[in-house]
Amino acid sequence: MLSLQNQRQPKTSALVDDYEISDTVLGLGINGKVVQCTNRRTKQNYALKVLLDNEKARREVDLHWRVSGCKHIVNIIDVYENTYSGRKCLLVVMECMEGGELFQRIQDKADGAFTEREAAQIMHEICAAIDYLHSRDIAHRDLKPENLLYTTSQPNAILKLTDFGFAKETFTNDTLQTPCYTPYYVAPEVLGPEKYDKSCDIWSLGVVMYIIMCGFPPFYSNNGLAISPGMKKRIRTGQYDFPDPEWTNVSQSAKDLIKGMLNVDPSKRLRIQDVIRNKWIAQYNAVPQTPLCTGRMLKEGEETWPEVQEEMTRSLATMR
Ligand SMILES: c1cc2nc(N[C@H]3CCCNC3)c3c(n2n1)NCC3
């Protein structure tokens, strides 16, 4: 375990002394709800996440606090440990992401106004967040559209990753590499299942990039069930394609990058360093400004979007 002293400690004073809690619910997560709150002194709005204090909540807060300095990760402003009606809670005050979700913003653009170069710039921002996590041996494990939010609705808004309820440390147990046993006989699982946690972030990154490029997901169940047996098989065997006409004008380098991230074999899947070094990401400003049909396809599929989100949530649950 890392030394505890570098962990930040929650405040034990009453949050309500410093913030007024509004009844505006900003979002609902599985680990707790997010409401708006206002700093009494500065009148600035923030997002407040209420968690029941337990080991899982402590891990979420500790890991999120550790990466809160990254430009593309939602910043934690303060954490309080307060007791409400006899129950200990962790109250996480975060910067308020007022620009809404990534795909809502793409959908709201005028038709034809969203180009492949803008898609590459968005991917560059998400990769910056994942690289920040993976280089600190933390896997997010819940990378999905509703966890990618914009700071404001302005053109210069910044895209950030949020929700660390499934985040996990992925110790590369090089400690086991200093052999206290001869490695010839060690079983693969002893060398750390964690190494696959990071690769599930890369799979998610591939799914998010696929949707950014065309407006629909690579895998979906076609019988309306959230995760049909057929869909599971298609994910496991990597059965997806780049159908025309939506993908006709998309560059081959974008398609090759998606293939590298959606590789069914986690050990062959690209690592985040490979992705951010990829020319399409590293030189996103040189990507062709080909108009994409993403916004139109997102609008057309608006009613089934909750099912897409649920399918991704279930797929992530089976990968963790
Ligand atoms: C910081 C964190 C946060 N989380 C939010 N919503 C969460 C809800 C659960 C799924 N992930 C996103 C929202 C926000 N913010 N701001 N503003 C509008 C909605």
C-alpha cells in the first residue's frame, strides 16, 4: 500500500457552513447523486456528490483526488466527512460541469458542422485524461458517454472525465518480478489480473471514438434487449464493421486506430501511449476537415440512446 500520509483528509466541519445545497439535481450515478451547491462566500456554483462513507467511497475519493489536477479530469474542490441522521457521508465538492454531455453537444451542432478534425481533437482530450490515469497506475473502468462532460456551453469549453466509482489501482506487480519463485511456473493470473483493467479503458475509448465518428455504436443488440446473446458474441469475437454511407469518407487512419483499440485480445490491444502517439491523435490539427454525419445519426437515434448507454454500462460491468 502507498504511504497514507500523502492521502488528503476530508474536512470534518459542516459542509453547510460553507455551501448552500440547492435542490437542483445535476445527474444521477449508481454510486450517488450529483446536486448543485453554491459557495456562501464567493456565490460560485459547484457540483456536490453525496456518498455513504464506506471502503468503496473512500477509494473513489482517494483515487479521484490523486488525479484531480489533470486539465481533462473533473477537479475536486473539497471533501467533507459529515454525519446526517446518524449516517457518515463523504461529500465531494467538484467544479460544476455546466456544458452537459459530449454527445449532446455534438448532436446540437448544425448538420455538417462536425468534422473529422474536431473528432480528433475531442479524442485527444479524452486520451489526455486516460494517459494521466494510466501513467499513475489507475484504471477508470467506467469510461462511457455520460461520464464525458463539458465545463461550459461556450466554444472554448473543456471536455473532462468524471465518475471514479469504479476506478482501481493497477499495480504492475514488478514486485513479483523480483522472483521469490522461478517465473517459469507462475500462472498468468498470479502476474496480476489488474493488467487487464487498463485495457478495458482502451476498449471503451475505441467504442467512444466509433460513436464520435458516426453517431451509432459498433455493437448493439438488434432484438431490443439490453445485451442480447448475439451482441455478447459479436463483442467477444470483435464482429463490427464500418458501414457505408456513414463511414465512406472517414480516413483509413481513423478506422485503423479504432481497430487497434477494439482488438478482442486485451494483450494485443493498443496501450494509451500507442494511442496518443498515433498520428491521427498526435497531429489532430492536420486531420482532414471532412464533415461527419454524427450529429444527424445521434438525432435520428435519440430515442434509443438510453439503450445504447445501458448496453455500454452492461458491457463494462462484464469486463470489470
Ligand atoms: C461535476 C460532476 C458532474 N456530474 C454530473 N453528472 C454525473 C451523473 C452520473 C453519471 N456521470 C455524470 C453532472 C455535472 N457534474 N459536474 N454537471 C451536470 C451533470
